[in-house]
Amino acid sequence: MKKLILLMVICAGVTQANAQRCLDINILALTGHLQAPGDAASCYNECATTTNDHGQKGISNYGTRDTQLDELIKHKMQEFTNASVSGMGSASGPNASQVQDYKAMAAKMQEMTPEERKAYAMQMAQQMQGNRSTVQMENPTGARIVGSNQTLIMQLKQLGDEFAAKARAIKNQEKTERDAIKTPDYAKCAGVDKTGLPSCGCVNGLDGKYWQQVVAIENKYDSQKTALLQSYLPRYKTLIGTIEDNIAKLHYGDDLKTANYKKMLFSQQSSAFAAAFDIPAAVISDIRRSGADAYVNKVNCDAGVYNLSCASQK
């Protein structure tokens, strides 16, 4: 989720710029878009497909739910980014060069593991919050709520790290099992006609058996990913709901006296959104897209058009 990482970096940077009121959004309600896909056949059936001159099916997009989730993330990410950049508008805030530095940091984070990226982003946010030159006095209630939220953000990060590690372990097991499948041996197909090429029925039959095994493995491990997702989403929602309740108590920052605490609250809101959709959306996308990609190959094999290097296509 490259753009979510950039969002976290830029929103961390706003803690050194102008005061920024939190966005008037309900992240907890938006998590309703994090719906677990079905099996490989269901994922394929949700897709929009095309058919070429050979009768082969291809996936043009992965369906309405996939598109809506992508658009939601892009739209809300842009809202946070716009608000962050607008908060950098004063002479005392970051200049254009510093904004480029934030983008460079985001690029650097692409080479890190998910755990390293989140730890790095959190470290930067804490450093930026700690580098203020003057001590600002906040009302005790506001300071306490913002401090409580920071603890919840750290818990959200830890939850994401744990979820990512378990999802990655399942993905590695899936890859190992897929790699162990023997590729089709077309030498078993006798030549036909004068060309000596194997028949389409034979080669596509062998390919069909191969992709049937792949689909079975996809379904096996996707069900594990789905169970993992469904076990973690309630925990995400509990933390995010509490963070948002705290933000609402402070009227999205209006009840805070100091610019620094307003910025911290905004950064916490943007971090909560990024955490809510980073790993969960990646897992959902993996289930949906890998399942559909495998199943479309099975569909083409069943139709006898997956493998075109046969006599009938001479």
C-alpha cells in the first residue's frame, strides 16, 4: 500500500506545520467496505471479463467491490493529504523542499518490511512531535485524551504487525504448496495430423488438471486468510472506535487550546485510517485477485482454449 505509506509520512510531517482540524469522517463506518471475498469461483464471477478472438477469457477488472474499496482508499487518502498540505502553508511550516523530503522518505520505506515501515513512520511522528522549540500548555483533559489516543495508536500498530506476520506466514505456505505442483507433461499427448502437434483436448486437459490443483490450494489458503481477517477486524474496530470517540469528545480538535495538540490529534486520525486499511485491504485484495486469476485459467482450460500450441490452432 505505497500511497497509504506516503499518507502516513506526510501527515506525520504536518505535526511541525500549522494546526489542522481533524477531518469530519467516520473511519469505523468505512471499515464496512472491508468485506472478505468468497472462494476462487466467487471471486472470478464478480469480475468483468473480455473474450479474445480465440475464445479465451481475460479479467478486465476484479469487480465492483474491489473497485469501490480502491476508490475509497484513494479518495480518503487524498482528503488527508490535501488537509496536510494545506496545513503546511505558513512561513513557519515545511517548504516545498521539505515536502519532497517526506516523499523521499516514503520511497525509502518501500524497501522495508511492513513492520519496519510502520515502526519508521511512528518514529518520525514521535521525533517531529518532540522537536517543538517551545512548551505549550494544554488543558489537562485535552492532553489526557490525546495521550490516551497515542497509546491506542501504538496498540493499533502492534495489532497490524501481528496480523501482517500471520498473513505472510499463510502466504508463504501457499506458495510452497503451489510450487510443489508438477507442471503438465505434454509428451504424454500423442501427435495428431501431419504437423505432429498434440491435440488441444489433451494439452488443455493436462493444463486443466494443473489449474484445478492450483484453485484447490487457493481455496484452502484463502479460507485461512479469511478466517484470520475476520478474527482481526473486530479488534481493529474496537481500537479505531475508541480513537474516534476520543476525537469526537474533543470536537475534532476544536476543544484543544494549543496548535501542537491539534496537530497530534489530526496525525492520530490519519494514522488510524492508514492502519485500518493497510494490511486488511491488502489481504482482501490478495484473496480476491489471486483467486480470480487462478480460476480464469481453469475456465479457459475447461473451454479447451487455455493452451493454443496445438494442432487445431495451426
